[in-house]
Amino acid sequence: GASSLAAGAGQTADGAATLSTGAAAAAAGAATLRTGADSARSGAETLATGASSLSDGLVDLRDGAGTLRDGLTDGVDSIPDTDAQTRDLQGSTIADPVNLQKAAVTSAGTYGAGLAPFFASLAGWIGIYALFLIVKPVSRRAITALHSPFKITLAGWLTPGILGLLQMAALFGILTGVLHFEVHNPAGTYGMMGLAALTFAAIILALNVWLGSVGQFVGLVLMVLQLVTAGGTFPWQTLPAPLAFLHHVVPMSYAVDGIRQLMYGGNPATALNDAGVLLLWLTGALVLAAIGVVRMTHFRTLRDLKPSLIG
């Protein structure tokens, strides 16, 4: 009986332990259940918020779709209903939107013909300059004999001037007969070339009368300046301001422009204006040379006594 009692007591103790373990497991399950319920509640709240945002987004989507529909309808209505010719014109305008219109008074025809007036003027200056290196500007004997200063000046000018006219005649023959450049006004073109040669002769004469060998150097410097400012090889409008100012002063600019106008068939009034400016240069240079000759007839300088030393 004691053994049975002891066995029953052992079983009771085991049942109590099992009950205690089950109670602990039940408590842990209850905590897990509570945590899961909290998570479910949070998820339900998030789902409710997302559903509300989705509802608002669907409303915005519906409104945007309506705006897009209305915009496309308006765009279709605003497209002009044009014919095929108008569409072709619109296409060509879009492909080439800039239309250049060029207007020219006249044309030289070729590049060589375009440079001919400049090189003709340059040849006139160089020819006269070279002549004054050979021919004396004025007659020392006539000055010593106190002849008329006016006649001495004319003689000193006409000799290289006539040779310059002959030089221009030969050059004109080369331009027309050898190079076969078309000249719209042959008489006027040669007249302008001859006037340029006479003007250059007067200018270089005045420089020699007043400055002697220094004047010859100044004539060379003037030639170099006119190479740049005459506008014969490139537009003078591209020059810096000081050189652009000289373009309106130096005689070769007017010689080049005058020959161009007459050679290419340009504006005769412009050529007449160029001739007038050259005549002013010619008259002023001759007056200045005559004043220098008058001074030479009344005064003697070291250059007159020692020409080999002073020049």
C-alpha cells in the first residue's frame, strides 16, 4: 500500500510539472497573439491610408485624362486645314528659313578683272615714282637763271606726266588686248587712268621739290600706305579706324574707285566725283610745287650747293 501511495504521489508531481509547463506555453502564446493583433491593427490602418491615397490618385488620374482629352481636341482643332501647295511652301520655309537677297550695282566678271583697277593705279604710282628717280624734278639751270617758277613747275610736271600717260596707254592695251578684260567705257577708263598718272606725278613732284631725297622716301611710304587703304584687294570697311580715315584722304582710293566705276559699267556720277577729288589733289600738289620752286629761286640751300652730299 505504501508503494502504491508513493507511485501516486510521483504521478501527481509529474502532472503538476506538466500543468506548469502548459501554463507557461499558454502565457507565451497569449503574448504572441497580442503582438500579432497589434501588427494586424497597424496593417489595417496602413491599408486604410493607402486605399484613401489610391482613391485620391484615381480622381487625379481621371481629371488628367480629361485635361489631356480636351487638349488633344483643341490641338486638332487648331491645326490649319491647308492644301498641298501650302504644305509644300511651309516645308521649304522650315527647311531653309533664311532667304538671302544680294544686290550689286555691277560685276567685274572675274577675279583678275576685279583686281585690275587697283593694280593699274598702283602701276601708275610706281611708274611715276621710278621716273622721278631718273628725271630731275626741276631744272637747276632754269632756277639759277631766274626763269618763271610757273614754267619751271609745269616743265617738271609735264615730262613725267606725259610719260605716265604713255605708260597708262600701254597698260590699257594690255588689259584689253592681251588679257581681254571687258571695259564698258574705254575712253572714260583710260581718261581716269591718265588723270591718276598726272595726279601722282604732281604729288611726287611736290615732295621732291620740298624735301629732295627725303621726299622720294616719303613717296615710297605713301605708296605702302595706299596699298593697304585704297580698298583694292579687300573691303576698306574692314580697316581699323585710322586707316579707314586715310582711305577717304589718299588719292589712290579715288583712282581705284573711278576706274572701277567706268571699267565695270558702274555709276558715272561716282566716277565724276572721284575725278573731281583727283583734280583737287592735282591742283593742290602743283600749287605746292610752284611755291617750292619760288622759294628755290629766292634762296640757296646747302642742297643746292652740294647736291652730291645732300641730294
